[in-house]
Amino acid sequence: LDHCRDILTTLVGTARDLSSDNSLSVPAPEYLAKLQERWQVLRPDCNIHSKISPTLADTILTLDGTVSQAVLNLLSNGADASNKDLCLEIFTEGQYLIFAISDRGPGLSSEQAAMMCKAFVSSKGKGRGLGLFLSNATANRYGGELRWRQRDGGGSRVELCLPTTKVIA
């Protein structure tokens, strides 16, 4: 229990450091390029197919570091499920800016999907169950949400949805 408390204290401290008035304003295409570069450093063996909506070409995003970490967590989960056909899309839909991560893994059962944002719940044998929990916490802090659904043709699609009013300058 002490070890778990120490881990959570460190994670909360890191999230606080990343989010405390430490927002970055950057053009959306540049943000995606930096995110991909960071991903390749973390997982050089796993490429992602990425695309950004043309409507975001001249858009300035204002995001703190927790958003990048949330997207990287979701990419890691997808890569752990299957590093084939891993995709990252950034687009707007209605009032949301959406980071959609798609993989070709086995997907989730309805029971797993219902539990996906709870701490210490993992469908991976080696997982600690914190990546989705922390990504969900980031979405909630922005007033957004984390969505999951089965991907056409197999796999999962997880969407980090953030209100455009909070992230687009």
C-alpha cells in the first residue's frame, strides 16, 4: 500500500506540474509533428499512421502537457494491443477537438469497456491500469470525455474529446 501511495503521489505531482499554468500554444500540425516525434522516441519499433483534419491546418491549439501524455498513454495501449495499423487522427466534431487512437488488437468486452477508466484495472497482464485512468482524468479536467468503441474490421478506437472552447485559441 505504501508503494502504491508513493506511485500515485508521484503521478499526481507530475500531472500538477504539467498542468499548472504551463499551457503551450502551437499550430495543430506542429503539435501533431512533435507528438509523433516524441512517440517515435518512446516506441521506435512502432510506427503510427497519423492525419489531421484540413480544417485544423491554421488552428492554434492551447494545451498543457497532460494532454500530450494522455494521447501517448492511449497510443501505448493501442500499440500494446497490436502495433499493426495503429492510427492517430486529430479533428473537430461539433464542440469537441478529438484525438482518436485506433488499433487492430482484440478489442474489449462490454465488461472491460465499462471498467476502462477505473484506476488499477487493466486488460493487459503487465499493465497497471493507470494510463486510461489518467487520460480520463485529463479529459474530465478539461470538461471533456474519453470514449471507446469497437473499430470496424476489429480492434478498438479510443477518443480523447476536449471542448474546443478550452483548447482552440
